[in-house]
Amino acid sequence: MQTRKRIGMIVPSLNTIGEDDLRRFCPEDVAYHVHRIRLRKEGGVVTPESLLRAYLEATDDASYLKDFGPDVITFNCTGASVAYGPTGDALLAQSMQQALGVASSNTMLAIKRALAHVRARRIVHVCPFADKFSSGEKAALEAAGLEVIKSVGLNFVDAREAARMDPQTLAAHAMAHADPGMDALLLSCANVRAFEAVEPLERALGVPVVTSNQAVLWDALQQIGWTGQVEGGGRLLQ
């Protein structure tokens, strides 16, 4: 009898969409388990310092997931995964894997791998938050050798509000910033309904669309050796 593969995912305490997306898109023969990490606020809002604290606590928090014996653990928060600098995503994955003895990844590392898989070099990057957050993501992408021909922040200040934006509205924002020279469109943030907008946007734009939760799922499936197609997952998950 084949043992069922299991994914462990850490999400910020205020997030909801990562779990919604896994319920919708994770293959039926793969199990997933979620642990929440406290995303503290300063003066009622999440700050770059809040994200850095979550980054620094991620390895310890991942130990709760290690206990059930997952095949891979991923830390799913785009902003926090780059909070330690442009190459902090790789450092975090290495730290988690060494400490836990489990294959480990995070959102930005998954995004970089996903963009490489669809052979994208020139990208448009759309982030729901202000430039002080999107700039860290842009720097991480450029550190990986990608050309970010446009990086756009939608200036949300609360991730819970961003989560209420429907996929059609998010797709309209993305369409407004599309560039004819791009190889792919990146919709970042694990707490927006971007995954649902992937296939309509790909049909409209003719290029691959990568999102945070889509990339995290694809990356985790790659690491556990799952092969197949995910309906509605876009070119990345075909």
C-alpha cells in the first residue's frame, strides 16, 4: 500500500486564502496540514519589522509541523520570505531543512522556481501592498537574475481587506499593468484570490501567470514527486 504524501504549510495568523486555495486546487491524493504563525502588528498595522519577526520565528514554528512527519514543509508568506533581504528566501529554506530534517521551502523561493520552470525572464510584478513591501519582493526577483520590467503596488494596508478582493477585480488590476514585453505576470501575496484568476488572465494575455499560492503548491508537489495536472492551475500546473 502506497503511503499518502503530506504537505505542511505555515501561514500568517491573519491569512485565509492559502487554505482556501489548497482546498480548491490541491490534488485529492495529497494531504495538506496548516499551522499558523503569529503576524504581529505595530500600531494596528503589519510592518516590515513584523514580517522580519515572522521570518526569524519560522523555523521554530515549523517544528510543530515536523511532529506529524510531513514530506515537505513550506512557509507561505511572500513578504516575510524576503524580509531578511534578497537572498533570505534561500537561507530560510536551508535553515529549516537543516534544523528539521525535512524538505523545506517558502513563497519567494517557490516563485523563483516557478518562473524558471515557465522560462520567464522579463516579468511584470503586481503586489497588493505599498512600495515599502513590494520593493523587497522586486529586489529578491532581481537578485535571481529576473528583469522586473514593471513592479506595481496596489496600496492595500490590511491583508484581510486584500483577501476580500474578488478574482475579477484583481485580474482587472493586472490587465491594466500588463506589458507587451513581459514573459510572465506575477501576482504576489498568499492572501489574495489570484490563483482563481490565473487561467482567465493567461487566455487574455497569452503568457504564463504565476501567483504565490499557485507557486507554493506547484513547488511542494515537485518536492514530493507528484506528477499530474491540476485543473484550473494554469500553465505552471499543466
